[in-house]
Amino acid sequence: MRHSLPLAPQFYVTAPQPCPYLEGKIERKLFTALQGDHAVALNNALSHQGFRRSQNVLYRPSCADCAACMSARIRVADFKPKRSQKRISRKNAYLRREATSPWATEAQYELFRTYLAARHATGGMADMDVFEFASMVEETPVRSRVVEYYSPCQNGTVNDELAAVCLTDVLEDGLSMVYSFFEPELEKNSLGTYMILDHIEIAREAGLPYVYLGYWVPGSPKMSYKANFDALEIYHSGEWQSLNDPDNFEVDVTQADNVPIPEQVAAISLPDMLNRK
């Protein structure tokens, strides 16, 4: 007997656990599997509604008592770099960009481990081994690229040195920066900011209107850098809104919409070929 996957995606909720961004908060996520012939369409549709991809899963925060996490994206056509960001671009102009298929390498993993040890030694990825890293990079049912940045060879080395990496999804309306890491010794180069600036240029050259940055979380120092970018939008209260004044943006982190999960799921807009109706 032949079995097939259900056409309409099934949504689930994770068990509550401590929030990695706001102390004392408990996080919970709404998620669905990203698989089958319509994975690309589903990824596009749900990315427009504040979801993010992690391997073959799409997820969105659905916390019971907090609504601080908001998906953020940059409007490429309206973006104007600040003087400090122009300096960062000039400072890193020597780097060579190379976009490849989503294939994990030993050099990537070594840089990843170095980055975690220096920046996120106690984070959720700290214990990730080489096989889990390979899964993070390679298990993608959508159009993904690994964007690598190399510094010219020096000190007698034969090959250019890997300085930074970004796992990037190509959506129908933009680039989604899934995960990035860089050489901690180059921290003064602001490589995290530089990769965002470079992705804005990649999107501009490709005619894509947005660069998706992941979640912005007011009150979280880990996520504050995203508010430094011009032409930023956040997905808040079910729609994309311009974030014109991040410093004075107020969100009540003590209250969530408290919409029951079945109602949240029913409100999700699916691609026509996956529509439940």
C-alpha cells in the first residue's frame, strides 16, 4: 500500500522552555515540517507571516505571556547606509565573496566552533558536533546557498582564509539570512553587520525587494544590532510595519495575544495548492 504525506501542513507547539533572549521569560514555538513537493511555496508563504526556517522545520514564536519576538526585514530599495556602515563596507572591501551550494566543509565547522567558543559558549548550539552542523547546512528542501567570505592568503599560507559564513535562503521576494558566523579575531571589522550590508547588495543586484534578518527582540542586547539598519520592517500584530523609531518602539512583553493555538493556525495563510479549504 502506498502512503503519501498529508497535503495541508500539520502544526505543532514546542514544550515551554527558558527564553534565550529575555531573562525570566518562557518561550514556546509554533512549528510545521517543511517537506514535499510544495516546500518552496510553503517557505515563501510562511516567511511572509513571520516564520523562520531551521533545517526542515518552519517555526514562529507563540509564547503564552510574551510577544517581544518580531520577524524583521529590510526594504532594499529604500535602504540608505549610515556613515558608520559605509566605513564597515570599506573596511571589509578586501574580502572575497563566494556563494556555493549548501554543502558543509571542515573549514566551515572549524570556524563555527571558534565563533561559538568566543561568542556563545553557553548557547543552544555549543554542543553541536560536525554531523549536526552538516545537517544544519545541508538539510534544506528549499533553494539555499552558503555565502562564504575569504581574506587573502598571508603569512605564507597557500589558500585564502575563511573569515565569515552565512547560510542564506533565496525566497521569491528576498534573501533570508538563516544563520551566520565569523572569525572572532576580526570582531573589530564588524563582520556580522558587513554580511547584512553585503546581502542587501546581493538582493539589490538580483532585483529582490527584501533581506530577512530573523527576529528582533526589544530589550535583548543580542538582537539590538538589527535596529541599526535603515528601512527596517517588523512583523507585528499580523502585518509588516515600518520601524521608524526603534528606540521609542513599545511592546508589552508581559502580555501576549493569548489567541488559542487552533485559532492561530486557522489564521495562517497557505499557498493555494496547500489550502485546507
